Amino acid sequence: MTIRTIATEPFDDQKPGTSGLRKKVKVFQRPHYLENFVQSIFNALEGFGGKTLVVGGDGRYLNREAVQTILKMAAAAGFGRALVGQGGILSTPAASCVIRKHQAFGGIILSASHNPGGPDEDFGIKYNAANGGPAPEKLTEAMFAISRSLKEYRILEADDVDIDSLGGGMLGGMRVEIIDPVDDYAALMETLFDFGRIRDALTSGALSVRFDAMHAVTGPYAREILENRLGAPAGTVMNGTPLPDFGGGHPDPNLVHAHDLVEIMRGPNAPTFGGASDGDGDRNMVMGRDFFVTPSDSLAVLAANATLTPGYADGLAGIARSMPTSGAADRVAAALGIDCYETPTGWKFFGNLLDAGRATLCGEESFGTGSAHVREKDGLWAVLMWMNILAVRQETVADIVTEHWRKYGRNYYSRHDYEAVDADAANGLMDHLRELAPGLAGRVFGDYTIETVDDFSYTDPVDGSVATKQGIRVLFTDGSRVVFRLSGTGTQGATLRVYLERYEQDPAAQGQETQAALGQLIAIAGDLAEIKARTGRDAPDVIT
Ligand code: G16
């Protein structure tokens, strides 16, 4: 088998976003596009000769072909071993688990997360480092810089690897092992949660569950863990077969896109608990009967109840949340006497805190929750942690959350997304806010007075690295906030995210409908940012 060096031209748009490089499939299908980026990843790394690379993805369109290309390029680059999920499948949290467990040098994960899949939809690729976590910004910037001047890539001339049969073989000088994508991950979950207790609650009927895998990667994981190991009835996992186009759906577990589950969770005969996960299995949505738990509240409730589960029985070292995530977890941290960290959006910012043992639980408003067990957010983990807590407390989700609000106060919270907005208009809107910022302190809008306006920046307490311009925060004197950010994960135009939060301590005022409770803040956000005039939109595309 020979290694071929292929001449190529650099692309100027291979800048990784919030989580890797995400583009339309058609872009990735352009000659050399994928190969250039893979070579840029390898060129940015040092010292991997003879070491192990983990490869897998969420099964979306192009996944299988990309795995073959990556394996041949990894062999050409000098990796010693590749661990590949059978069928090219590995959920993002499972890939993180496999990297850590097998002490791999790193891993390449193929996914555009919650974005739709199919020939006309999205594909993505990201690199995770030896700790199992997303490449830090320094590394993704190095990859981008290399991609802009890349002149050649190297690939082994070889037949495709049989990625569907478990077992091993050689690809040039690299050993390829096809592993069960679920085994290592399921074993890890058994160490964290009380499977016996959850099983008892499921069989006694105290707990009944529906899990929507949204035709995405979590299906096989959820079937094995929920149905086979925990004894939930067959059919508990719906939409459980991963499909290259996710069945034509949008594999984003929120009230809009996980509508099948939302319907099932309505009414007196609904299951007591519902969960859903996204394209690559790192996001989660959790619901009770007739009750939606916001991701920010979910983080806070999990933190407050963590010691009820075996994996966290000794307590938490600290909690970390992304800046736009509500402050609900901060109140739990304060009550527990532990630190709470506020980081920019992007799971990669939690890596150092987790590695340094400063944080145990992390969460983001974007339906991401996780812990130090891996270095990615983990959808099924969050569902299992909830199930463990429900099995112990034997109360409804609604009762647990409302009791939590009575104790800590309620952070009314919502995110409004304006998708595929003209990029110039979106940048203009952000510039306009930056210009306004210095003159806003002290201004009164209805019941609200602005305290400060800033552009969030973060200094990592572990390595001192600084991230600037991470979102414009309008902070009000009563602790309410409006945050404006442009998404780093979209593939079309720009997505404006407006995050709204209001704190309510009075239990008598905690039962309002969320959008109504945030009504004044929504209007203030629209006025300040001139959303309608600048984007041409009357209303957000998605409200979560
Ligand atoms: C990714 C990141 C998350 C981030 C989310 C939304 O999630 O891993 O940390 O919160 O995108 O980012 P943005 O607001 O920039 O679109 P995922 O599930 O897409 O990998």
C-alpha cells in the first residue's frame, strides 16, 4: 500500500465555530474539502506517531464516507491505532468516554450536532483532545491558520475498511479496531447511577419513561441502557434507529423540534418522565408529565440533588455554566458553599475547570448538561441522573422543580432565536448595541433600570487564556438580564440569539407563563437592538 501526496489549494472558510467545522454537505463534498481540513487537524498536532485515534460520528449523511477518508489519512499521518465505532457510529459523549478510557491521543467526531442531516443539509467534523474534550481555541485557531495555506495532503491508497464487523485488522501501518459503540459508555453509566434502584422504580410503575432519540445517534445507547439494562418496556425508546437524514427531522431536543415527545407528555396518562437527545447525543431535554424543565433549571436541580446518586454521593467540587445560562445554578452553588464559574458559550471552556477538579457539573442553556465523567455534555447521562433522582425521591418532576423554586427562587428564562438572518444585518445589530452600551447605565424602561452593559469576556482561571466579545449583556438592577449573541454553530447567514432572564423570589409569583413573565424584557430587547428594523423579522423563529 502506498501513501500518496495530493496537491491541493487552500480553502479560506475552514474556521471551526463553537463546536468544530460545520458546513452544508455539498460544501464538504467539494473536491479535497474534507481532506484539507483533516490534514490541517493533523498538521496542528504534535507527537501522535504510533498513538491511538478514535473515530466515529452521529451517522448522518456522509458519515461513512468521511470515516474511510479519515482512516486512510490517519494511517498516512502515522497514527498507530484507530478505534472506530461499529458502522462509523459514536455519540459525542461516547467518543469522549472511549478517548479517555483507552488513553487515546485524541479523536475525530463527525457531526453537525442538532442541525438537520441529508444531502442538502449539514455535516461537521471536530477534533477532541486526549482529555476527551473539544480542542481548545488555541488548537482550533492553529488548524484554521494551517488550512489557509495548505498545499498538499497525504492519504493511503487502500481499499475501504469493513467498519460494520467488530474486530481488528491493519490499514497500512495502522491497526484499525472496530468496537461496539455502546459498551464502554454503558459501563461508565453503571458506575455513576444506581441501576438497581432505577430498575425497581421502573418495574413497580413508580417511574415510567419515554425517550425520543429523534432518529439520531442515541437510539442504540438508549435501547441498550434503558430497555436492556434497566428493564424499561420495549418501545420506551422512540425514533431509536439512527438514520442519515434523521427521518427528515431536525434532531434538536426542544419544545419545537421534539414535538412528538411533547405530545406524549401531555395528559393524565402520560409517562412520569420524558427525555430526548440530539443528533450526536450530547444535548438533552427533560420533561415531566405536563411539565417542561428548562436546561438552566435542570442543571440547578441536578446539582441540588446530586448526592442522591452514587457517582456524586461525595458532593460537588464546583459548578460551571455558560454565561447566557440562567443564574439558577449559582444559587445552588452558594447554598452548597462551592464555586460557580461563568464561562463563554461552548463546552470547550469547561475543559480546564473539569481537568483541574474545580467543577463537577456543567451546563448550558442550549440543552447541554454534563459532568466530569467525560469532557462533553451528555444527553443520556442527564436523563439517567434525573431517573436516579426520581427513583430516590419518588415525587413528580413538577413537584421537585416547584419545590426547588420555592427554596431558591425561580429564574424565568427564555431564548429567542432569529435564524438565517443576513450576516451584515446581524453584525450591524451587534455593533449598534456596542455603540449604545456606554450611555445605557441608569436608563429606565418600564419596571427595569439598566445597571451596566458589557461585552462578556472571560479569563480562564486555570491557564489564564482570555476570550473576548462573547456576548453583549444588558444587566438590570434587579438581577434580570438580556443577552445578545450571534451563534457560532449555524451554517446559513447569522443566527441572533436573545437570552432573557428574570429572577422571582416570591413563591406566589412563580407560576406565571414564561413568555408573559418576560414580556417587558422581550419588548426592551426588541427596542434596544432594533431587532425588527435591522433583521426584518416580526418574531423569533424558535423560542426555547
Ligand atoms: C454547541 C456547543 C455548545 C453551545 C451550542 C450553541 O453545541 O458545544 O457549547 O452551547 O453549540 O452554540 P451557539 O449558541 O454558538 O450556536 P452542539 O450541541 O451544537 O455541539
